[in-house]
Amino acid sequence: MRLTINHTTQFHYDEPPSYGLLQLRAAPQSCAAQTVINWEVSLEGARQQARFFDQHGNCVDLIEVLPDAQMLEIGVSGEVSTLSSDGILGLHQHAMPLWFYRRQTALTALNENLIALAESIVLPSENTIADLHTLSQLIRDQVAYTPGETGVATTAGEALQNGKGVCQDHSHIFLSILRHKGFPARYVSGYLLMDDRTQQEASHAWTEVYLDGLGWVGFDISNGISPDERYVRIAQGLDYADAAPTRGLTLGAGRENLIVSIQVQQ
């Protein structure tokens, strides 16, 4: 499948910032499930300072917000050819060792509720993939997909307790339990072609777990499936903070208003 993506992010500031430095993780890379045909990152109100690859293998653009900019616009667009691999990406190929992805973070930290949910299912098992899909269903049953109830700082434990969340929260809960069970697991951010609309308000998130004999295998908890040809991977890490599209700081800008527009089309 050939997908076209247009993603625009605008930051409107009350006052032009005196200083601003952001990391962009917005450029996909070719892998077993996708081939990048073309991709462009454009900036208005900022300039690129450097491009590098982080410890998780993500392409990162370091940008400086211009001192007199009252609006910063980040545009990413391009075409990606995808194929269905039942969510299987294959063996680990990055410098960060597999054991690192067993590490909990502040967003995936265990609490009593997460441990109780983890102990309700036996993993690993004779049919680990089927049981991982069962765990995915258990998470959806307990945390209803409800936009606007959580934020980027919401932890897995908080989302599980509140019983509401979005794909980010589902992924953090899944990661927390998988790591508790001893699996290397990572957070993935990217895009999803939806059946009912092309215009979207946010990017998507899912998880990947490393299984002996298969390598990295993806699970989209919010939709109850493994990623197929409708998915485009952008970044990966231990949690949302490692794979966020934009991350950084601005000084002296006052209140900030964010507008996001995303289109994913075949």
C-alpha cells in the first residue's frame, strides 16, 4: 500500500520567545514493514541546527525557534510504501541492547493495580502471541478509549485507575505489564490510515514486544490488532517521552496554543 501523509503542527505564542530549542522526531525510516519513497520536513519560525540519530535509532532534527517568531509551524509530508507482515519486524538491529527495553520508566511504573492485571494472565505461555492479544483485550475492557481525559504526563497506573485513556495510555499499560513479565518491549509512534476519515487530530501509538524466534512483534492495543499495511512507523523508545513528535523548551513565550492537522491517505 502506498500512503501519503501531511502533518502540520503550529505553536502560537502570546509573546515571541526569547529562546526555544526543540527536538523533532518526525522522519520515518525504511524497515521490514515500510519503504520511505520521499519525505520532507519544513519549518516556519525556526531553523534547523543539527540532525542526528538517538540511542533508539530515531532520526532527530534539532531546531531553534527564532527569537521574533510569534508562530512556529512544523510541516512534515511524504509518501511511504507499506506491506503487511502480521506486525513482525524481525530481529533487533539497533545499538541499544535488548535488556534495556525491560526497564520501567516514570510513565510505565508498576503499582498494585497493574501488578494485579499482570498476574491475571500467564506469560510467557505455550501460545504467547494469542495470550498477548488476550492481554490487549483485557486492557481495552478496563480502560475505555476516551479522548481528552488524559495527557502526555498521565502514567499507566493513573490511566488504569481512571478507566479512561487513549492509545498512548493503552500502550503504557501494555509496556508496564510486559516488562514486569520479563519481556523487552518498546513504545512506537506513527500514523494509521483510518477507514472512516483522512483528517485526524493526533498521531497514533502502539507497542512492540521482542519474542524469541520472531523478533519484534507489534500490538495495537487500542484497535485490538497487530499493525498491518495501514501503519507507518516514525519513532520508538521506552515510552511516549522517547518517541514524542516534538520535545523541548521555550522561554519567555507566555501562553502557548497548539494546533495540529494530520491527513493520512492511500
